[in-house]
Amino acid sequence: MDKRIPVTLLTGFLGSGKTTLLSKLLNHPDMKDTAVVINELGEAGLDHILARTVESQHIADNTVLLESGCLCCTLTNEMADTLRDLFFKRALGAIPEFRRLVIETTGMADPGPIMANLLNEPVINSTYRLDAVVVTIDSVYGLEQIGLHIEARKQAAVADVLLLTKVDLASREQMAALTDKLLALNPGATLHRITHGHIDPQAVINVGLFDPETRKAQPQRWLREVKKPSINQRGTLPGHAHDNEIGSFTVTLPKPLNWDQLEPVLKWLCATFGENLLRMKGIVHAEDQPAPLAVHAVQRTLYPPTLLKGWDEDEPITRVVLIGKDLDEPKIRSALMQI
């Protein structure tokens, strides 16, 4: 059981409906005991959000307590400083004891550095854990934005949950083309279609590694393994894509396996592919570990694995999901298979 505060990273391209979504979520009773960090430079400034609420109370500098029980603050300095400040105020009783955190980013934000910022600092990583990346996609203009802007492609590619907004304004052809593109770009993501920001909060919070009710790990749900045709034989590798597109693939590793041997290879992957490695997630069954491991990496950083005590699979299979831009899939598969 992981007692760290779960974090939902909410992002999406300019005009994709984050402001409307946040307004609805902040007034929902299921979002009680949630802290929300809103980037005040973004389209969803705090004043804009609060203008749609019934009642609010200022309880600290740039921090507002809503009638629904949500706690809102603007990001006025570095992300790590803001998260530390929230945690210490919570510990001292200066603000309510929130149980989860939502971070809203600007529309042009690259989610990779934000995830790295969240997970890379020991103090932050010991207090918070990334639950899920939730991305809003404009149903009318999303396909065009993904085609023109690398930020939009990165946002969609690393998402755990994709929210197709403004579906009431899009034609059937637009929806079909956008859905096909998203399935090709990120086949492992959960996809929801919404109008006017209406969605069950449970679709976007507590959808990561740990089940909020049982407190037990749900690795299959968190991993969101890419469903693609399997590779024929261990020694047979697929042809390398020569375009510069973002893609994803899953590598299934043979048994037996030791973490002491796998960890250096995963670190090598991070160092070799760097910023092109947008995200890596894996479930590892290692003979030198007391329980399976959940591993997570963003760009150049491999984060400490999470020991999944009390969980196992009927047929233990180690697999790693990689999402990135112009990744050398044959080289990666070869390196992992030689362990």
C-alpha cells in the first residue's frame, strides 16, 4: 500500500476545454478533499475558475477553499516549491488535509518535464505519486492540432486517460478520424467522450496503480499495455519506422529475470533516448525481489520501483511499455532481450 498523495496531471492543448472541465469537477461532491494547483498563466486562471463557483473562502496566500471542499491555489513559483508548500501547510494544519492533488498545466505545456519535476526530487517523490495523466482533446480541432503541434502529440501520447471534449459540435466524420488517430498514437489510453465538461470524477481520479477502495495495486489497469500483434520469434525484430512520429510498443521479457540485471539496461534506455523517451512503464517479476515491481521512467530518469506487496499474476509476465518519438524499437528490443 502506497500512502503518498496521488496526483492527477491535467493537460490539453489550447482551447480544448480544461477550464470547463475543472469548473465542473471542482463543484462535484466526489472531489471533496482535493487540492488543485492551477497555472495562473494558463487559460484556466484561478479567477476564471472561481467565477463559476457558488462560494469560496481565502484561507492563505493565493489559496482558496471552495464550498465543495476543494482547495485551489495558483502556481506562482516553481512546481516543486508549490507542492512542498502545500504539503507543509497541510501538515501544520494551515490548510485542510487534502487526500489527492490535481495539477492543471498550460495548453502549450510539454508534459514530460512536468512529470519529471514531480517525480525527480526526493522530497516531492516521497510525498506525492503520479496517479494518472489526463488529457483533453478538442473533438473539432484536435486532429489538426495533433498534426501541427508536437506539444499536442506528446500530450496525447503520454495520456492515461483521453477526454474528447465538445463532441456535440463535431461531425461523425471528425469524431471517427480523431478517434482513429488517437488509437494509433496511444492505443493503451482509456477514452471518454464528454460535452460541456460533464464527467464522473471517478473516470479521471484514482485511475492509476492503486485502487482507492481496496488500497491494492491494479498493475494491469495502470500499465495499459499496448495491444498490437505479437512479435513472432525472440530473434525476429520488426522493421524500424523511418518517420519522426510518436509511437508506442510493448516488450515482453523472458524468464528467469533479475532486477539487478534489468535496472542498468532501463537506465541505459533513459540515457540513450533521453527526451525522445516520453514515458516508460513496466511490470517486472524478478527472482531477486520479494514481490513484483512497478517501474516508471520519464525521459532521462528512471524512478525508484514500487514493490507490489500482496499482488501477483497467475502467469507472471514481465513487460515494458515504451512511448516516445523516433525510438529505435529493434535496438531497444535487442537490449532488453539480452538480459
